[in-house]
Amino acid sequence: MKELWTTLASLMGVLAFCQSLLHTIFPPEFRLLITNLVQRFSNYFSSFCYFDIIEIDGFSVNELYNAVQIYLSSSASVFGNRLSLTRALNSTTFTFGLSNNDRIVDTFRGVTVWWEHVVIQTQSQSLSWRSSPNEKRFFTLRILKKDKSVVLDTYLDHIMEKATELRRKNKDRLLYTNSHGGSMDSRGGNPWEAVPFKHPSTFDTLAMDPDKKEMILEDLRDFVDGKFFYQNRGRAWKRGYLLYGPPGTGKSSMIAAMANFLQYDIYDLELTEVNTNSDLRKLLMKTTSKSIIVIEDIDCSANLQNRACSKIDSNNRDPAGGGILKEGSSASRSITLSGLLNFTDGLWSCCGSERLFVFTTNHIERLDPALLRSGRMDMHIFMSHCTFPSLKVLMKNYLGWIDGDDEDVNSKMLLQDLEKVICAAEMTPADISEILIKNRRKDTYSAMSELLQILKYRRSENNNMKKNIRVSNDKSVEEKYI
């Protein structure tokens, strides 16, 4: 045994002597050249190629590195053994990621790729605030040479798009509102102010007829998937919705359900805070893609002149004889119908993509026909009084009632009575929701019985009101011919 250790020590000494001799005879430049030639020779016969995606590109953060990190987090929780767990700012969900020097395999269109998250300890001071000063981080992508064109042409673009989608999904949605008339000079920043959007409304909880609800959902799906459809036909990737009907029929809840379904931010535009058409354009330019721009109560939120009415002439004179409008007058500062039309369907409306314009009104007859045409308001959705299918949704939301459950004879008769009286009562979903909230602690049958009595009373009131109106009209006709 002693002789074996002596032999090994002698061999180590010989190797050290040979290494020092080679370093003495061959200069460093020659050794580097030999190393590069050997590496090129091995790469030439290798079936793989490698790409490094570093975290810091010069003095800025490499966006592709961040995108790969987010993209791999969607599959790391399934395939990884040792994972990092993080939660981003303004996010309510946790995300998984690759730990240092961990590996993962991904497949894209039948092509297999290998990812490795490499972390190297260095002595140089990095300017990155994201990592340790003595660490260099990068992802190494290994692919077969025959798949190089597929990966570089489409796979990396797929990673960027997927990362953007995951960012939006994990980030809390925001509700924006405009202030200071959309002017950025006084504030020196964005004219929009945002708060977290926490509205719980969804299409499952929305009190609406199932057929109409499915029609809206199908239209939203077609819009989201229609990027190339709009592009190939030369149309801006936007769509307009007009929600109209009596107050309390769920127009605001519909907007919240659309935002939660699409995972879009909402820009609630208050027209009374906008001074000029120019400020309106500034607000539009500061909105982001994948958002919903909302103007509620469009018929009464601003003094918009109908184009059929008298117009101010080119000399800025009031046709009623009031003289020239001064620059500081309210008429010269207010936005116009033309400015609003250009906002929804003009050139400036195309400065972003994948956006919805949603207007609401209680009186559709007051709106100018130019605002209602296709291209500006593509879908007109009537939010009606509560119907029986809507009532069943509300009973499920507030009473836990489920359609199709086994019920006794009395409950079935009660449902039939509710179906007969609900339309004639002409009550909004908001009114019925309030009744169900007050009776939510009662058993289902008692709460439904209470609702039935109120519906019958409202039906009687409506019948009497219609009867009085009819009698009044008849008297007016008689007096006219006497």
C-alpha cells in the first residue's frame, strides 16, 4: 500500500513538472489558439448549438432574460425538482422559477430544447440591482442544429408573447380615471390615476339571459383571437360596445365582467373633466393596449351638440345672435361631437391595439346616429328588466338555489308563479338583488315567497299606472274634438 501511494505521488510530480515545462515553452497566446481550435473542432462535429441569454446587456436589463424567466416559470412548477418561489409587485399570485444551475426541457411544435439557468461567481462589480454584485446570471439554450431556424424564427417570439400574457394574468388589474382635464403640463406626468380593480363580477354571476350572455362571450373570444383577421383586412384591432337600458340593469357589472374575462385594465373616462378635443386625444394616447375604455352615461356626461342643430360658423359666432364666443368661454373649451367621433373611430383611435370602447346610456334615443354606427359601436346590448332566467341567476348568487335540484311540490309551484309575474313587475336586477340580500338569512322557500309578494305588488302598481295613462290619453282625445 505504501508503494502505491509513493507511485501516485511520483506521477503527480511528473505531471506538475510537464505542465510547468509546457507553460514555459509555449506562450499563453499559443495555448489559447490551441484551445480555440479544439473547441471549434468539437463544435463542428457536435449536433447541438448553444445560445446564452445574459441578464445584463451592457448597462440595461435584458428583456429576453426576463421573458424566459417568466415563460419557464409556467412549466417549472410541473417538471422542476428544486424551484424558486417569488411574488411580483402588484401581484396576488406566486410564481415558480428555476433555481441556480437547474435544468429543464421544453417542447415547441415538436422541437425539443434544453434550458439551464447558470449562475457564476465573479469578482467584478455588477450594476444590476436584481442580483448579487458578485454573480453573473444567464440562461443557456441548447438546441439541435437542424432545429436552429425554427427556434430562432418562432420560438423566441412565442416566449415573448407568452411572457407578456403571464405578466398580465399575474398582475392585479387596474382601474384608471382621468383628472385635470387630461392636461399633462400641470402635473408633468400621466393624466391617468389608477387604483387596484377588485370588482368580483363575472359572466357566471351576471344576471342576464343565457343566450345573450353566450353571444357576448363568443364575440369577445373572436375579438381576442382576431389579431391577424383585423390586420389582414386593414382594420384597427378595436371594437365598440353600447350598453343601454334602464338604471340598475347591470351595465357597470357587465363592464366589470368583461374586464375580468379578458384580464384587461379599465380606463373610466369622465368627459366632464376634459376641456378640449386636444386633451381628449392626449388621454387616448396615454392608454395601453389590452384595455377597456369606458364612458358611462354618455348622453348626460358632456354637452355634446347634435349635428342636426345649429352650428357655430367659421367666424366663431353664435347663430342665436350672442356675438363672438370668447376664447375663455365654456363653449370654446368644451369637447365636441366631432372630437368624440374621432376619439372612437378616427386616426388617433388606432394608436394602440386590442382595445374595447364601451359606452353606456339610459336613453339611446338621445345619442347622435353617427355615434351608433358600426365601426364605433359594433354591438348594441340592451340591458333589460329582470327576466326569469336572470332571476334564477340571482337566486343562485344570493340564496344558493341551483336549477334542477329536487324540489317539493310547493317550491315548484312557487317557481311557476315567479315566472308568470317577473316580466310584468318590471323590476331591475339591482332591485331584486336588494330584496334577496335582505332575505338571505331566511330559508330559500321563505325568501322566494317574500320576493313573490313584492313582485305581485309591483305588477299591480304597473297595471294601475298604465290604466291611468290610457284613461288620460282618452280624455285628451275627447277634449280635442269637443
